[in-house]
Amino acid sequence: MNLTGRCLCRSLAFDVTGDILRTGHCHCESCRRATSSPVTTFFCVATADVAFRGDTLRHYASSPGVSRGFCNGCGSPMSFETEGRPGEIDLYVASLEDATGVEITQHWYWNERVSWLHCEDDLPKRED
């Protein structure tokens, strides 16, 4: 699969070659605060399958063992990496130029979801 994405100001972009390992809507408090949105949707790929281009991807250690990548220019969140899954990187589906072929398969941290957003689908809803 070949996917391309970018930040808001267009100074940082990425290209993905390779298979998507997993997808999901994350409801955890950390992702909500990092994006100022009620849910964040990720697709995960092998780190070796991602090439960032343009501006330098900046990182913020949001919790022990977690690194969140963002654009230095506009602040757009771009990536999530955890020591718990070495060799993998999560990217934001909403940053893709075309997400048509990306199928979301589950909800993560369902127990941390906001009460005022209602998700009515048949996807598995995991507590972690």
C-alpha cells in the first residue's frame, strides 16, 4: 500500500510503503488532549515503511516510553510511538491525502471515551 499525508502548513509530509498493521479509533485521555478532539483515528505501520520529508519531525515525550511527533511549523500532530511496540509507528488517518482504502477495525480505550460522543458501530471496543 502506498499512502501519503501531510501537516496543515504543508511543510512536513510522509510517504508510507508497506502494509497497515492495525487501525483504530483511540479514546484515551492522552490522545484527546494531544489533539483537542474527542477521538483520534490511527493506522499503524512498520517504522521502516515511513519516510518523512520536508521540515523536521519534532517529538514530545507525553508519558514514559511514549513519543508524539508533530510539525515544528504548525504544530499538527503527526505520529505516535511507544516502547511497547518497537519498530512500529502510528500515524493519523486524518492526515492522509486519501484515506479511502484505510478500514478502521476497532476502538481502543473505550472505557476512557467522552460521555457526550456516541459511536454507533459494530467495531470491537477494547478497554486498552
